[in-house]
Amino acid sequence: MKRLLVFLLILAIAGIALANLAGFEQVEIRWQDYTIAIHPVVLAAGFLLFVVVGDIVWRMVALFIASPKRFSAMLRGLRTRKMTNATHKGLLALALNDPKTLQQAIDTLSAKSDIAPISKLLVAVGTQNLNPYAPLPEHIALQYPTLALKANIQHAMNDGQWDNAHNFLQQLQADVPHALWVQSQLFLVAVRQKQWHTARDVLPQLVKMGAYTKTHATQWKAALFTIQALTDTPQGTNTTRSGLLKDALKYDAACLPAMICHVQDLIARKEWRAAAKLIETTWRTSPHPHLGQAYVNARAGDSAADKLARAHALAARNPDHLESALLLAQAALQAGRADDFLATLAPLTQVPTQRVCLLLHAYEHSRSPSSPAAREWLLKSIAAPADAGWAFEHVLAPHWHIVHPITGDVCLPHWHSGIFEGTVMAGTAKLWGTLQAVSLAAEHTPALLLE
């Protein structure tokens, strides 16, 4: 066939060349009383098209007459080639994170039920990649029940139906017991359901799968004991709460939330010496305003001068830290030592943060309640950068919790002192009752920090 087409093409070109040499600009075709003038190029192109189309039709007719089954197979092959091209396009779009092209491929493949398994898998994975909560086509869900169950889990978690999500996860765990995603979601659901024992039981599996290191897992255990103590037991002399906090500190002695709660309980039980020893030890590595205030104000009836002396003693254990400077400044302000107060804050006024502005506002207000300087520092505190809070990923929150306040993922925040670059949630500016804070949702607000 190829040789015939080449021969016809050479013949047509030769005919056009001879027509031009002979001076024929048009070829006239007469039939009865009709005359049609056609350019030689158009005539040659029409002749070639007629030959090609005629050959294709003749081959298809001959194939149909000789073997109808082979004719049907040929038509299926043309359709399969279209599906294969859509699958290749979708896989490439999935790899390149091209949602528009991926959606086009999914639309092409979802319209047909009898497609290759790789195409069904692409539809399932691509659908959940574009929208994790979108339902899968029925024929795809039947082919891949695991992915359909995963979609149900994500639907339930999105709607806050944690019991349903837990049931679906148990079904999925029976099919794929060693899947990292399943264990991670089991951990998240256990935390959201406040099933602390279940969450602690999942941690060894996550360590085996490489999701967490052993050190990270022990930090998580400490955090889980701490959050259980905060949410399940009241503050004070409750022995269960005390035992949970001791367990947290046994796993991670540097767990600052557990240390703060433990110190608060010791002071509530009037065990001042034990509390002071823990605060002094913790201040060397992890200063926190709650610990500083507890250390300075633990003994009722002490004079402002005595409180200032204790503030100096505690600050000396970490003299270069921001929290030490702020603790000294507040104690000096309460003691009426204006020179010491201003000297302590002088290095921090170049780029004043929220707490520095509030302390300077309190100082000016104590001198003259109607002072313009007092109002100016109060206004500056609104626009000043936040300098204290629990730092999640790119978010500074006023309360400690193991659930991210925006995304809802489980995470371990750390205490941040200093200017924070990122999103600052409402309530973070609250300092010792000076400003009214805006609380987070109830499930994210154990009574810990900046209260």
C-alpha cells in the first residue's frame, strides 16, 4: 500500500508539472451541458484522497466479509487505544501534579466500565488526589474496595464522625494491617476521641514503620499522659492527675506542659520547696512565664522587694533569655523600681513586642492614668509582633494542645519566646490579665498558659 501511494504521489506531481509546462492553468471537465474548471493541483489532491479512502473502505469491507470477529476486534482496538492514551495522559498528569489534565483523563475513563485495571486504579487514586472526599464511581469502588473504604474514612473524619471513622479504620486494618496510612489515621482518630490508651498502643507500630523515632515516640507518650491529665482530671490534689503527670515526666523530663501542670499542683498542695527546685532546674533550659510567676508569687504575703529578689535569683540561672528580662521587668515594676525597670527593658525597645509594649503601658499608666504615652504604648501593643505562645507549624496559638488548631492534624508544639514569623491566632497577646483573650474551640483549650 505504501509503495502504491508513493507511486501515485509521484504520478500526480509529474502530471502537475507537465500541465504547467503545457500551459494548462485549468482542466475543464465537460458533461452534457455542464463545464467544470479545476486546477491541476486540486485535481491531483482529490485523486489521491479518493484512492486512499477507497483503499481503507475496501479493506474494512473485505475484513468484515472474511471474518466478522476480526472486524469487531479491530474496532475494539481503536477504542482501547483511546483509553490507553487517556490513561497515559492521566498518569503523567498525576506525576506532574496537573489537576486540569488529570480531571480530563478521569472524565474520559470514568464514562466506561470495561476498562483496564490500571485505568480503574488511576481513576480511584486520581479522584482521591483531586478531592479526598469525592465518591468513587461504582464500578471503580467494586474493583478497589480498599480505596472506597479509605474514601469513607475521609468522609467520616471530615464530618467529625470519629466513631464511624474508627470502625472503617478497623475494617481497613484487617485488609492492610501494615499500612502506614492506616496506623497514622488510627492514632489521629484515637486522639480526637480522647482514647489515650489506644493512641499510646499505636505508637510502637508507628515506630516500627519508621513514622516516628524512639525519641519522638517517648515525647508523644509524655504529651498523651499530659493531655489526659488536663482533660480527664481536675487540678489540685487528685492522685490520678498527679500520677499521670509523673508518668509524663518519666518519659520526657523536658515536657514543658507536664512540668508546668506539676508545679501548679505542688504549689496548690503547698509543697513550695519541691516546686521551687523543679522551676529552678527547668528555667535553665526552658524558661516559661508561668514558671516565673509561680516562683515569684508562690509565697503569699511576701513584699514586692522579696519578690524582686527571687526574680533576680531565678533570672540568674538563664540571664540572657527573653523570659528572664521580662520577669525582672515585671518584678521591678511591682516593686516601684522605675530605674531598674527601664534599664531592663531598654535593649528590648528597639523592636518592641506585645509583652514589652504592655509592660511599658503599665509603667506609664502607673505614673499617670491619662498619660498620652500610656495610650500610645497600648495602641502599639495591638500592632506589635507576638512574642509568646505555643508554636505549631507556621501558627502561634495561646494554648497548648496536641491537635493543630487549624488543620486538625496531631502534632507536638513547642513554647516560643521572641518574635514569631507566621500566623498568630487570636488570644496570643493576652498577658497576665492585661488584655482580654479570645478562646479557641473548647476541644482545643485545656487551661494551660497565658491565663
